[in-house]
Amino acid sequence: MGWITMSERDLERIEVLTDVLAGRRTVAKAGTVLSLSERQMYRLLAKYEAGGGGALIHKARGRESSRTLNAGIRRYVIELVRAHYADFGPTLATEVLLEKHDLRIGRETLRRWMVADGLWLSRQLHSHRRKQAVRPCSRAG
């Protein structure tokens, strides 16, 4: 058997479910702690008893999304943007790609791709507004 990676949430679930099985906590109280209904708690308890801690981990963890676009499309779109629309923001670039190249790419998808390839800086990095230091009040109060 190999290693299983778990998040803090998964570990907390195991801890609470162990308490329920040991009789230290009721199902209702455990549901409150985990923000789940009693019905969901019984479902989790059954899974935990049948398969242990590994059964609580989501089965799709580590898999690529079924909505992921082809890597070739990504390369093609990034090359188009790099060659012709490098000074465009993601919103305008998606509009132009749809009009001129008949490519329908989501604005946020293109923004993520552009950030990853260094074609776009997120708003926080190139913000024109800078936070000013707060000076303490000179009045004694």
C-alpha cells in the first residue's frame, strides 16, 4: 500500500469520525463540527467503516478536469496573442480572437494562460494605487 496525501479537512474528518465511532461524540455534534447534516454524517461513517481513511478522499483528486482544453489549442492561442495582441488585455484579446480567428476562449482562461506565460501581470502587481503608510495621530487623547 502506498502513501495517501490528505488535506487538513480530510484529517479533521477522520478525527471526528473516530470520535463518533468511539462514542466520544454524537453524530449530530459531529455534523455541527464538520458543517454537515446528520444524513451526510451517516454516509461518511459508512464509507469510513468500509474503507478506512482513504475512502474519504475524493476519487477525482489528481485527475485532469474533463473541461480542460487541448494543450495544442493553448499553444496556438498563446502564439497568436504573443504575435499579434501582446499589448491587449485578456478581455480585449478574447473578443478579437473570437472576431478574427473564430476562437471562443473564456476571458479568465486566457488571463490565466497569459499570466503563466508572462504576457499579463495581475492587477495587484501593476496597480497604480499604492497604499500609503498610516501615521499615528499626534493628538494626545
